[in-house]
Amino acid sequence: MKVYTYSQARQNLSQVLNSAKTERVVIRRRGGEVFAVVPQRQDGSPFDVAGVKTKAATSDILAAVREVRSRQ
């Protein structure tokens, strides 16, 4: 476990975050408050989005794209 003071953590934030990937990291304030830095795991890509159900057919979508492109 690594323990940083608030000032050390502020000055070396990149190092603190890298350390938190592999071990427990604690930041201690002057008043005695203690905070743990924990990496948040991501499942999947942030670009994964749910599909949208619509009654539009492929031909309708292609027609709309052609119409917009012809205006440019």
C-alpha cells in the first residue's frame, strides 16, 4: 500500500494513478482524513450503444442520405 500526503498526490497525480492500477493507494489530508484511490473498470467500449427500433426501411434511410448530400 502506498500512502501519499495531499500535496504529494497533487504534485504527482500521474504517478498516483499509475500506482493505483496495481496496488492500494491512500491519500491522507493534514486533518487526518483518508481517501482511497481505486481504478474503475470499464466493461466494453463507451461507443457500444443499444440499437433503436424503427419502422424505417433501408431504402428510406438511403433516400434520406442521398437527399441531404444533394443539398450540399
